[in-house]
Amino acid sequence: MCGIVAYIGNQEAYPIILKGLQRLEYRGYDSAGVALLDQKLTIYKKKGKVAELEGSLIGKNLHAKSGIGHTRWATHGEPSDRNAHPHRSPSGKLAMVHNGIIENFAPIKKELQNKGYVFQSDTDTEVLLYFIEDIYHNDATSLEEAVRIALKRIIGAYVIILLDEAHPDTLIAARKGSPLVIGIGKNEHFLASDASPIIEYTKEVVYINDYEMAIVKPDELILKNPGNERITPFITKLDMELAAIEKGGYEHFMLKEIFEQPTAVFDCLRGRLDAKAGTIRMGGIDKHLELLKEAKRIILVGCGTSWHAGLLAEYVFEELCRVPVEVEYASEFRYRNPVINPGDVIIAISQSGETADTLVALENAKNQGAFIFGVVNVVGSSIARLSQAGAYTHAGPEIGVASTKAFTAQITVLYLIAIKLGYAKGCLSRDRYLHLIGELALVPDKISEVLKSAPAVAALAEKYKDARDFLFLGRGYNFPIALEGALKLKEISYIHAEGYPAAEMKHGPIALVEDSLPVVFVATKDSYHDKLISNAQEIKARKGSVIAVISENDTVFQDIADETIAVPAADEILAPLLSVVPLQLLAYYTGLAKGLDVDKPRNLAKSVTVE
Ligand code: F6R
């Protein structure tokens, strides 16, 4: 949440920062701003998307060799020019951008107000900046020292980057709980919330750790720990291509990412699953197989779509590995006092690897002795680094705010783990094991088949786009998919949508069914199929409109439903990899039909680095 980018070197800073902000806009898009330093510090900021800022700066002289930029997801104070970052210090000489939340900003603000400071915005960021400058002027010999002193008092999460008019050759950055990557060029450095603004210029990056501070000059990167000792930057090579973060001819990132799912699942299986040899090889599992086999309990932790992947994994692990499983919302888990016993394994699920609630939940569990296994997409992210073992999902960068290919890749990894572990534990016969891995290998091609239904789903979206509410129903392995379908639709189209286990309808929600309420059944052929048919009849009897995702050739459901979208037949355990795709398309095309910005839905942002 909030994207920050900065540059120092020999090139013009503004175009680099602007492009960086466009790439980071998925993290927040309430307002954007840039501070440029060319002898004097100039700050430009604007409510709205980065394009508004860009438009307001046409024709301006924006010459500068260093600068900082920000695209905001509002926490303290409404989206406005005034609350946009960068903020300027009382003397006018410092500018700062911030991603995160300063939890104890209120008492510090009071103290500063008592000293006579007058604030220009409602933000916690401005309070931290004023606090830093107050220390800089009164108690410190350098800005670096002032930042260090100030941060000792701060509770919360942050990445900050400061620009100082008195020292145009230096940027100062610090992090705790929010991500920061520094790209190393030739006599230049690029700082950003993730690697996407950097990849075009250099593949050599340093991921900054919590409590580290970076003093960045064009030709030097000094890293320090909170004790003011220098530490050696650990340089990593980015394994990412520029094309992966561009739209590649698609109208939206979301559509591109939905269509990338055959490749995402294939990449996730590649090098791991060998259907001919009948093997699954996963370094993170192989190394800890005994520990996983002995696990007394598996606890899956995540948020949002990643939590839905965890819920599906609960069904799968219980079935294939016969191990007790719990699924936890990270935001609840972190504040409860959960009982963690020796032998508990926590599987953390996160696309970004930066979700604040998930990160802290894991830190707490790790401190209580749990073993943390990460299922993460973003390489080098905080959760990936905190995990003691893990398996990357290899979905490639996901830029659309609504998660699509990251979800299918997450569940693919979870299937691989469950099948491998179930077989190793002796819970799966060799035949069943070989059948499942054979079926898994067919999934990429089957998803390609499902994608051919896109025009039909678009027509359906057009027909139902004005509905006020939607219900999504499923049972068994398709229940988490019903929840995911509802989440996608509300995120992208702003239509109120609820997901339920179909059998729960008669315990309350059926009261909502009235003439033509669209009810989406996730109804691929499985052990619940007959029951689901009865549930669909109950909806029809009350004049609801039944839209069903079915297995091909399911004539029974075709007769009941008003609309059907067929997906290829698959083992019932793996069917969610197919049944979720039409629901993603439904959300996308409904948002599109309503004229909404599907890649940047209102109030949302990707990578939720605030709790
Ligand atoms: C929904 C969505 C969110 C994320 C959630 C967790 O489309 O994208 O619900 O799944 O914020 O994010 P990660 O997986 O990055 O931890």
C-alpha cells in the first residue's frame, strides 16, 4: 500500500520517478506527488491517479538529478492535494515520502504543536517529518542521526525516504515492516517499494531489511543497522523481465493475468512435477519431509484471496494427508492468543509476501516455536525471507489489484505439497497418487479450454451487470471457490455479493432470493453434485436466476440453470483450478460493462502493508 520511488544519479530524475509511479500505482492511487531537488527543493502533488499529476506538470521545467515520488492509499486524512506526499518540513528544506502507518503519531503531534508547529496536512507522515526536523535542528549533528533518533520513538510500520536541500547528493531511507528495494546502477541508485520501477535500469538490487537505514549517494550505498554500524549490502540479481510487468496488448492487467493462468500453472509445475516418472520434486518439502510428515497440525494463514486458497487447502490436506488442519485469517490470528504446540506447521500464503497482518502473525507464531513454510509469489519478499522453508508459486508479477493467476498458482503449489506429503505418509495409494499427478499435469491445457468461454461470460456479464446483489454457492472443494467468486465480483464491479456453502441457504440466506436474483452455482461434477442439483431447484422454485459453472456434458444442470458455463472434466479435488476461471472472467467483464477501472478498483490497493 502506497508506492514509493526515488532516484539519485546522473540522469533526469523526473521521467524515471514518473514511470516508477505508474508501475507502482497498483499499490494505491488516491493521489500522487514528486519532490525534485535541483539546488532548490520543488514539490508537486495532486489528488487522483498518477496521470493527473503528470498532466498537471506538462510544460514545467522539471530538471533535477535526484528526487522522490509517491502514490498514495489514504490512511490518515482524505485523498487531497494537501494530504498527498511528498511532505515538506517546516523549514522547507526537507521532503519526505512514507509507506506505512505511524501508530503513535498523535502524542508526538501534540508535543510538536505545544512547541508551536503548525501542520499543513492530516497525515501521520507529516508528523514524523516535523519530528525528524525538530531533532535535526536541536539534538543531532546530521540528518542521518536525526532520523535514527526519531525512529527509536516510532511505533508502526514505515519505509521513509528523505531529500535534504542542504545535501543534494544524498538520499536517506529507512524501513520497518514495509518493503524497500534499492537498484544499483552505474553512479546511480533507484529506490522503490518493489523491483518493477527498477528492472528497466538494472538487475542488481539490495532488499533492505527491517530496522536498516540506507544512506544513498550516486556512487555509494551505505547500509547501517540501528546501532549505527555499517553492514555489507547483499546484492541479489533480479530474475524478472520487463515484459512481465507490461500489458502486452491486453486492455487490462487483470485480463492479461487471467489469460496467463495456463502459463502460471505450468511454470509452477515445471521442474517439480514429472508425470511420466511419477515424481514431485520440491526442494522446500524434500528438505523437511520428516518434519512435515510428523506434523501434528497444519495451520494455514493468509488474507483475502490467499485465505481462500488456504480454505481449499484445508479440504485437500485433510483428504490426502489425514492431518488436522486449521485456516486462519492472519488479522485475527495475530491478535488472538493462539495455542501453538511443538509439531505445528504453519503454511503462510501470500502473493505479495508483504501483507502486514500475515507477516506479523507469522513473526508471532515463529517466536512461539512454530515452523513456518511460505507459499509466496514475490521472490525476496518479507514473508519469503521470514519463512524457514517454502515453495515459490512462480506466477510472475501480478499487477491487477484483484488476485487471479496468483490464486491458481497458490492452489497448484498447495496441491503439489498435499499430494507429495499424502503419498509420503502412506495415505494415498500409488494408483491414486499417479492419477492425481497425471491429472495435475493436464490442468494448464484445460484452463486454456476454459478461457475460450470468455466471450460467453462477457455476454452474461452484460446481461446481469445491473443486478444489485449476487449469491455464489458451492459445496466441498468448490465452496472456497464460491467465496472467491463473490470476492472478485464485489471488488471489481462493486455489486454486493456473498458466498455460501450451498446447504447453508435454508438456514437463512434463502430469504434473500427473489425474482431474478442471480445465484451462481459452482457445480462441477463431484460427490456433492446431486445435493447441489436440489439446492439449485430450491432457488429456481423461488424465481432466482441460476448461473452455473458445470462440467461439460452435464445435461441435468443445463436443464435447471438459466445460464451455464462448461469447464472440462477433472478429478473433483482439482476441479477448483478450472471452476474459478469463469468467475474471474465474470467479475472482469461485469466491471468492464459497468465502465469501471478494473485494474484499480475504488478504495483498494495491492500489497496491504498496513494492518
Ligand atoms: C483479492 C486480493 C486480496 C489479497 C489479500 C492478501 O483479489 O487480492 O484479497 O489476496 O490482500 O494479499 P497477499 O496474498 O499479497 O498476502
